[in-house]
Amino acid sequence: MPKTTASTATRPRVLTGDTPTGQLHLGHYVGSVRRRVELQASHECFFLLANMHAFTTRADRPQEIRRDTLEIVRDYLAMGIDPEQCSIFIQTEIPAIAELTYLFAMLLPFNRVMRNPTLKDEIQVKGLGETYSFGFPLYAVGQTADILAFRATSVPVGEDQVPHIELTREVARRFNQVYCGVSDQAEDAEHVALGGIFPVPHADVGPIGRLVGTDGKNKMSKSLGNAIFVTDDLKTIRKKIGGLFTGRQTMTEPGDISNALFDYVRAFIPDRARVEELERRYAAGDNIGDGHIKVEVAEAIDALLAPMRERRARYEGRDDRILEILRAGCTRANAVCEETLSLAKEAAGLRFFDRELRYR
Ligand code: ATP
Ligand code: MG
């Protein structure tokens, strides 16, 4: 049997994605999607719809997951992701990911997976108690396979994902050490040069790794009712921003520019000089009211979302077009992941026969 040799990607590879548990919001945009839009021209980008992982909390509602999977593609297109420059694909259409998940699960101590702080948080925030499925912690292992199946070097994500990327880095190192003869003294950056299959990827967390929700407290999140969505119009945005609690009473009271309202000012008012002016006047209590700032923030968000809403509208009722984009993305994703799987199976003594995958 001919030895599988890795094809050399001409551009550095990026993998990231979203769980179809609802529509995308501003947190996704500033935390990850905006970075993807920047990277798509210069990097080989793969964006994953983690529909299997959505079953961790909604196994009884598969039709909702299916609907949200398509809706998120609309949000991607709205936010500026260009399917001509990148690949958007569905996790469950990539069998190599499931197979690598099984293999990687063998390399990770069970207790190590359960120590992941993001999993612990989710158990609490989503009220999973003691009743979560076996598949729930397995999704963290699955996420290592999502990334490593692409041999991605960089993963643009929000802060909450860093523990998952750390787990992924551990799997990459361990696999390379156990099956590819890479020394446990090797630097992360040397793994591939030393014969490892998997680059040790890094989390690409941008300047806003965690956008606070309109409750002013928690991370903006689909599941917490504190999110501003791409489809929200100015009136809705005004109402949501208007509800942000700051505790400040008067226009002349010195304000705290580390509050949630100012997180929004810095995140969404594009004019730097104006941001600095608002910060200065707010801190000094220089005759500037929270209400005024909220209106300005709402308008800035609306200006950002208006072209997105317009782009999104073009894909309304166009499931045929969305499916076409996904089919092309899945085909490209499988080409890469089948090659990775083949390399990994060979290294681990699991490669007996070769196969070809194609969609009908
Ligand atoms: P869920 O409640 O279903 O976990 P979520 O809102 O956390 O949903 P995910 O699909 O888990 O969304 O996350 C997709 C990407 O968006 C990840 O990279 C995540 O870090 C990022 N992200 C999500 N919410 C925020 C936020 N409020 N600020 C910054 N980044 C975020
Ligand atoms: Mg999440």
C-alpha cells in the first residue's frame, strides 16, 4: 500500500465554528466571526457547524438543530463570510471527525476531560445537573478532533473556548509523541518538522474575547436571553441597550468607564476620538447622561448590522443556495479530513484499506 504523505497546504489553515443552538449574535461577531472575515483571504479557512454537539442539550429536538444549522449559514453570509474564499461545512457530514474523536478519547484520561472549566461552567449555566448524557463530556474530545482533523494551526475563538484549545494542544502533543516518535522534550512549534502529524494549534483570541450580554453581567449568549442578534432592528437594539443597568443617577456624577455600557462603547463606536471623548467626559461627570450614550451605542450597532440584515435578506427562502454552499464546503472538508485520518490511522497501526468518500 502506498504510504500516505501529507499534502502541503499553501496557506496556513484555520478551523473554527459554532454550535447550532440558535442564531448568531454580536458576541459571536466580535469574538470570532469578525476575525474569520479578516482571515479568509489569506488563510485556508474551514468553518464548522457543530450540529452533533448541539445534541448535547437538544437531542430531543433534531428539527430545531437542523433549522438552526441553515440559519447560522445565513448569519455567516450576513456577517461577511464569503463561501468563495472559505469552506462552510456540517460536522456530521465529515465521518473522519467522528472516527478521530474515538481514537483521541483513548489518549485522554477521563478525569482530565472532566476537569475542563468550560464544561463545568456549562453544566452549571445550562442546568445539566447530574443528568447530562455521556455524549456531553465527549463533545470536548470531539472538539479536539474538529480542529485536528484539519491540522489547523490557528483557531479564532472567544475566551470561553481556551480550555478546549488547551485540551486540543494536549491531544496533538500526545498523539505525535506516542505514534509519530516526537520527543516529549520537543517545542510545540517543532512537532510537524520532527515528524508529528498534528501541528499544536493556538487559540486566536481577539481584543474582545468575551462580550458581556445586555444583562450587563453574563457573557452574551444565545441561551441566556441577553443577546443582540443580526436580525434585530434599531427599535429592538435601542430597547435592549436601554435596559443596560449602570447604577449611575445623574449626568454630573463621575461614571465608571469599566462598566458594561462602556464595553459596548469601545466595541461598537468606530470613531476612536469619539470613544476617548466619551470616556473622558463620563469619568469626569461632565454633563453626559447614560441615556444619551445608550442612544449613540444603539445607533452604532444598527449601522454595523444594517448591511448585514440586508445581505441576510437575500438568502431568505434560499435553502437551495445554502445547501449548495454546504455541499461544496463538506466536499473540501472531507478531502482534508480523509487525508488526516489516513495519516493518523497509519501512524496508529489502524490503516488496513483505503476508501473514497463522495456525496450523491
Ligand atoms: P451556547 O450557549 O450554545 O454554548 P454560545 O453563544 O456560547 O452558545 P458557541 O456556538 O458555543 O456560542 O460559540 C461560538 C463562538 O463564539 C466561540 O468561539 C465562542 O467563544 C464565541 N462566543 C460566543 N459568545 C461570545 C461572547 N459573548 N463574546 C465573545 N465570543 C463569544
Ligand atoms: Mg458556547
